[in-house]
Amino acid sequence: MDLSEVTERISRKLEAKGAQPDRQKIESRLRRLVEEFGVNMVEAERTVTNDLAREYNLTGVGVSSTELRPIAEIVPGEWVTIEGKIVALTPSLSPSIAQSGIIADSSGAIRFVTWTRANAPAMEYGHWYRIESAVVDDYRGSPNLNIHSGTTISRLEKDIPLLPSITPITELKPGVGSVRAKVIQDWDVFHERMLQTGLLGDETGTIKFVIWKDEDKEKLELDTVYNIFYATVDEYNGRLSLTLNTAMYIADEGDIEVGRNETEIRGALVHVAPGSGLIKRCPVEGCNRTLSRQNYCPVHEIQPNFRYDLRLKAVLDDGERARNILMQRDLVEELVGITLDEAIRIAESNPLGMDEIFYRVRDAVLGRYYICSGGEFAGRLLVDSCTPVTFKPEELAALLNRAGGEVA
């Protein structure tokens, strides 16, 4: 939160009650409390709001609340009292933060942060607490519970079982969510701190997931269904993703027919990217990463017993927008007219090796028109089907005749 944001929020609350506050004076009061007296922003907002409410003789504007609220109903800008169970604790990334994690009740869950200046008692995983007079702000597009010096925390001697509500993937919102989903893709990891990333899907659609390296976390298995409780839902460039480090995930014996939000593109294939054609993959179970020319896997190092694969990384232009596309082996074999076994034999007997397959793939598809459909994710179309657009002389003749008639 910055001063202008808090000033605007206080002003709107007062104006809603008929007052005409001076925004400059509000910001001046906030700045004095924060910069001169070292009061944190949350406490400063409460103090200024309550003082102005008394000055204008207004009621219902104060920002303290003792009424117990369901977590699912609270929104940014409110001061609330909740009761919930600590379902996740996350490492603090700043000395100004004493504790952070997720607290949940039967209605939902929310991320929380306890500021060091609050000198609040630490909460323990798996226990219930009553948190009075905490403020809710907006963090990356989702509600976030702030525990400050004016917040009261009381441990509750109860253990009420929580059954998280499963949300369809297409209905997820930034914050905290629980899903039942199938691991449909396991992607290459390009960050040393990342344990796994890939694609989850349920009957309604798909979403990217990430697990960062943590001694308590294990990788998900491809083609397995999981019940995932209390994952963090983040938004970046208009796209949602799940971070599973706060989540508990349990394998499910059932199956899911994954639904896809299909995108269809009709255009010219204008570029074939490096990494297309014949590639080598890591043979270690659950890895599947692309190897370098020296058979090196970024996780499992040198892998002499690699396995071959075919793929196409390209750009398809529909005349208005160029999109990155990715095709797997079956589509590449169909479009290029070469099987994986044939490609291997050619590469092993040709002086150019695997480069020969790249050139053959490029020459077979570059500059041609296709109708491609699939799931679009992170700016790339993961192609499920691709049909060449064939030239039809009769359509061209009809267009030429019509154009000639208009000229005449």
C-alpha cells in the first residue's frame, strides 16, 4: 500500500457518508504517522480514519470490527475478525515479515502476513485461531490478511475438520484455491530453484502449475489425478497459474476427461525455430527434458541412453497476429511425411546428422498455410490438430471472375 492509495480509500469512505474531506490533509496526516512516528501503514490508516470520522461526527466509518466474518466474504479495504485454521506456513522472504501462510474456514481460505512490528504471537500449523481487527488489502489481485500491532490473536481449543471446496479450473480467481485435476504435461525446468512445472487439467480446462524446490515437496506424476487443497492462485499477464508449495496434494484413483478451451488459427507458417525436428530426451523416469547436443540433461547430467523424439516449434501468422506453436511427434510425422524411425535412420547415416531432419521439416512446412487448433497457453498454442489449407482452382477462378465483373 502507498500513501495515495490509502488516502483515496479513506476519502471514498468519508464521501460515502456525505463528508467532503481534504485529500491533501489526509495524506499529510498519514505521512506524519508513517514517516515521523514509524507507525505502519495499516495502523496509520485506522488511526486517521477513526479521527476523521469523529471530526465529521460520522458513524459506521471506523475500520475496526469485532463481528465474525466468513473468510470467503471479506474483501480488500475491510477491517475484519475471523476464525480459521492455519493450513499452510511459508518461509519469510523479508525481515519485516514475521510470519506468512494461509488460514482457512469452512467458507474458503486467504493468505495472511504478520508484520514484525506487530510483535504478534506466532501461529502454529494445524491449529485454529481467532484474529480480531485485521485489515484486508489487495496483493497481486487477491485479498490478503494483514496482522498488525492493533490485531488480537487468540488460539482456539477446537479442531473442526475442514473439507475444502473444489473449484473448477475455469472458475479459479487470484488467491487460494482447491482443484481436482490431472497432470497432462510435465515441462522442462529452466530455473534452478524450480522442482517441477507443467499443465493440469479438469473437465473445464487447463492451468499451469509450479512447484518450487522444498524438502517437503514431491513431484506430481504424469497422467495421474490429484486432489490439490489450498494452492496459491497467481495472475500474470492476464493468465492464472497454481503454485503448489502451500498445497496438500493427494493422488486419486479416478480419471478425468480433460476439457480444453480450443483456439483455432488459420494462417501461414512463417518461421521454424531451432529445437525443431529430431531431438533427444532424458530417459530418467518422470524427466523427459530435452537434451543438448552433448546429451546433457540440466537435472540428470550426461545421459548416453537417451531416447529420440520429433517436434515442431514454429510461428503461425494469421495476418493480424503471429503466434508461437508447438507440435508433438504424431502431428510432425503426419505433416512432414516422415516417421520417427525413418528420421533416426537418416540422421545416423547422413553427414549433417540431426540437422538434416531439421532442414527436411523446415522445407516441408515453411510458407504453407494451415488450420491449427489446440489449447493456447502462455503465448503458445499447444497444437492438437493441424490441417493443411489446400489450393482450390475453382475458388480462385470465381474470385477473378467477380473482380473482373466489378471492374467492367
